[in-house]
Amino acid sequence: MALIVQKYGGTSVGTLERIRNVAQKALSRQRQGDQVVVVVSAMAGETNRLIKLALDLTELPDLREYDALISTGENVSVALLAIAIQSIGGKARSLVANQIPIFSEGVYKDGRIKKIGTQKIRKLLNHGSIVVAAGFQAVDQEGNIHTLGRGGSDTTAVALAAALNADLCEIYTDVDGVYTADPNICPDARKLDKISYDEVMEMASAGAKVLMIRSVELAKNYNVKLAVLSSLMDLPGTLVVKGDKEMEKTVVSGVAYDKNECKITVSRVPDQPGVAATVFKSLGDAHIIVDMIVQNVSEKGYTDLTFTVRKEDMARAKKLADVASRKLAAGEIKIDPNVAKVSIVGVGMRSAAGVAGRMFETLGQAGINIQAISTSEIKVSCLIDAKYTELAVRELHSAFNLAKAPAGSKPKKRAKN
Ligand code: ADP
Ligand code: ASP
Ligand code: MG
């Protein structure tokens, strides 16, 4: 008997019909003889709706109440799914974070899972129940609800799989695996049978929301076997594996984009030691994640300091940048939400030269200006005007030969580029 953790995202539980479909899938897996824990997200659009309600009241809501509010979408879906399973003859029990319990540490909105109690789940599984666990939420020692960051149900699923020592964690979503680029904007994108933890982690950090980055980190650290599959079609998915030799031969394995960042520029900052610390320390203290940073000389003795943060942190970041700017006697703060980050990712980049140059050339030939650049060992990212996102992804996808193998050709393991 295997223990399987299945996770279904918002679209997969977006309607009652889809919830019935999930109930059927979970029950048939259990009837094959496996123990099944199902983690669910809020119904599609629900978390965004709740966020909008809070932000319509105030630009800067109290984060404790914000988390208390936006975690409730998952409460609805666990109960509905348990009812759906029971209605087709199965045994099911829904559990929210404090009932499991899943304990968090750290801040609101970006909680980290610290500890999971497995006793109750094991007892329910041993009594023949399917356990339906709420994704995205955890509680701190005082019982306050913390959410785990957008897309956090993936992290709940992997953390539960690790805590329960599950045989497999299946992430069911609205696409049938991890592709070389988002298949919804890049028609040529190719499904990967397997991808390394490192690559999918970089893809996730570059904005490919098919898996939340922290879920992959956890899966890698705790050796959780992870698969990405379609909840709507019965097709083979993508297995996330440790890197292998074959993968290292591929220089670029995917293209990703992120429209969820905004660009903030503090202009006319005196060019002196310690100024960057004044700006970024206050952002760090407020737990605002800064992604790309560029410093440009604006005039003699002054620089413009440009950086990106997540759109949801824009108002808080602007407020803090204002304070820092006054302290430094710097110039005005400019905000640009119409930017996107496009990235190329591949473990083979570690040992290949000229990849960044080819990326810049491709964007240049498409008439796309680069506003900021950042790199890691296996990723190059460029900040561009958001209106060119789709064009940039498609151009890069074709420049690095990532397209589908033509119909009728012998299937290849992975195309080299
Ligand atoms: P869920 O609600 O199931 O968690 P998400 O919307 O978070 O689903 O993630 C699935 C989406 O990820 C897909 O619909 C697709 O548009 C997007 N995506 C982005 N990059 C990729 C990629 N490289 N491969 C597959 N899907 C991708
Ligand atoms: N419902 C949460 C969100 O929309 C968590 C998730 O979907 O994974 O971010
Ligand atoms: Mg998701």
C-alpha cells in the first residue's frame, strides 16, 4: 500500500463539476489500495477576490487580518471536496491548518512551515478515510493564521508528503506537466518528461507558477518524489528528478516570465558608502523581497538606484523608499508597474559561454529594450516593458531551439541547444 499526497489547484476545484471530478480521482486511487491525502487550493479566483476586498478598504491592511481573510478560500474547498467524496460513497474528512496541525514561523503573508503533526492524519488514513487538507495556511504558536505566499498550496502538499514520508506527491493542475515555456502563451512549448529540482526551482523563481519555488526546495531537501500532472486529462506528466548527465548537455531548458514585479527608482542618490544599505535594510526589515537591483550614475556624485519588488508589496516599498530618500536627501521616487521579467534557465549554462549574449541579441533584434539584468549560475533574467512579454518569450524559445519536435519525427529525450 502506498501513501500518496495529491494536490489540486484553483482551476481544478473551480466549479462543483470539477470538485466532483477530483473526488472521483481521489476515491479511485484509494480503491486501488493506496492511502490518499488530498491538498486543495481555494476555488479559482477566490483568493484574488478576497485580496481585493481588503485592498478596497485600505491600501495597507493589517497583515494579521489580511492572512485571516485570504486563507478562508481554502476552508470552503476542503469542506466541499469532503462532501463530494462522501456523496459518491467514500469516507473523507476535511482538516484545516489548526486541526492538522501545521505550524508556521516567520511573517504574515509569507509564513514558513516549521512543524507538522501527523498523528491525526495517520489515524484517519488507517480508518479508511481520505484526508482533505487545506493548502496555503498554517498557524503560529498563538494560533494566528499565516498564509504561505501565493501558490502556497504546492508547499503544503510537499511538506505533508515529507512529514508523512509519502511515496509520491502529485501536483494536479490545468496543464499536463512542466513545459519549456508557459504553454498558454507559447504554442510551440514542449512538455518535459522530467526536469531537475534545480531547473524547476529557477523556473519557479523566474515566475513560472506551475510549481511554487518553496515546494521544490522542500521536495529537494526532503527527497520527495514529485510529479506534475493534469487534473482534467489522463496524460503522463512531468517527473521532477535529481539532475542527470543528459540534462547537463542541454544549455537552456526553459523560458519563464513574471509580470508580478514592479520597478522602483530612487533618483539622485548621493554616491557614498552606505546608501544602498539605508534603502535595502528597511525593505528587508519589512520582509519585502527585492529581486533585481541596478545602480546607474545619473550625474557626477549621484546615482539612480533601481530595484524590483512584487506588485503586492509596491505600496509598502514605496513608503519605505520615500523615508530612505528623505534621509539621504535623494530625489524623487518613480514607480513603474508595467514591467516584466523574462528569463532563460538551464543547468547546462554552468559550463556554457555566450548564453547571456545570445539572449540580449535576441531581445535586441526583436526591438525590445532591456531595463535591468540579473543572473545566477543557471539563469539569466532581463527586465523589459510588460507589453513585449509574449513576444520575448516566443523569440527566446525559438532562439534557443526549444520548440516541439516536428510531427512524425522520432521522439527525442531532450533537444540540445
Ligand atoms: P494551480 O492553480 O493548479 O496551482 P497555477 O496557475 O498556479 O495552477 O499554475 C499552472 C499554470 O502555470 C499554467 O496554467 C501555466 O499557464 C503556468 N505556467 C507557467 N510556466 C509554465 C511552464 N513552464 N510549464 C507549465 N505551466 C506553466
Ligand atoms: N489560494 C492560494 C493562492 O491563490 C494558494 C494556492 O492557490 O496555492 O495563491
Ligand atoms: Mg499554483
